[in-house]
Amino acid sequence: QVQLVESGGGLVQAGGSLRLSCAASVRTFNVYTMGWFRQAPGKEREFVAAIMWSSSSTYYADSVKGRFTISRDYAKNTVYLQMNSLKPEDAAVYYCAAGRVYTTNAVTTTRGYDYWGQGTQVTVSS
């Protein structure tokens, strides 16, 4: 069982930055691919970014490429999402996810992940 706890959300002005953190309570953090998804009111949950279990590859949604960076710290069992140049359309609840995902096709889909955090709210004012 994997427990995920997100933090770092909040209110920021457009153009500002936030860093989200997700702490994983699991001994085998290094076997899990970690992902970030977001869900705005009335919309489906969508992929934001992912980092493979080995950190060999990272993936980003087109809407956040060049602005967001995903990283992970194996010593701290934590994955981060650095969000720069935030836009009002980035506002959503952001969810951390963990899964034994090993294929490119699966990392961008919710069904690829088995464990989810409770979410952290990101609000961007214009």
C-alpha cells in the first residue's frame, strides 16, 4: 500500500510560481512511476507530468511544457512539481499518483496509476 500526501498548493498571481510536493509512504518508492494530474471544476482529471521510476524519462502535457518541471528525491520519497509562469487556466486541484507504469502510453493516463493523493488546490488570480 502506498500513501501519498500532497502539499504546496495555494493562491498565486498569474505569472507567479509554486512548488508542489508529494511525500510517499512506501519502502519501495524507487519502483513507482510518479505522476501529477489536475482537475478543474466541471472538467475531467487531466495529465500534467510524470517521471519514470528510474528518472530516466519525464513527460509533460503540451499545456505545461517549458513552464513546469517534475523531479523526485529518492532519499526523501518525494516527488515535486515546480510550476512557473502560472496562468489562470492552471487553476485546479492537483493530484499526485503512483503506479507501476513502465510504458510511454500508460504514463499519461489515470488508469496507469494505482495510488492517489487527496489533492492540493492551486488558485491563480489574473
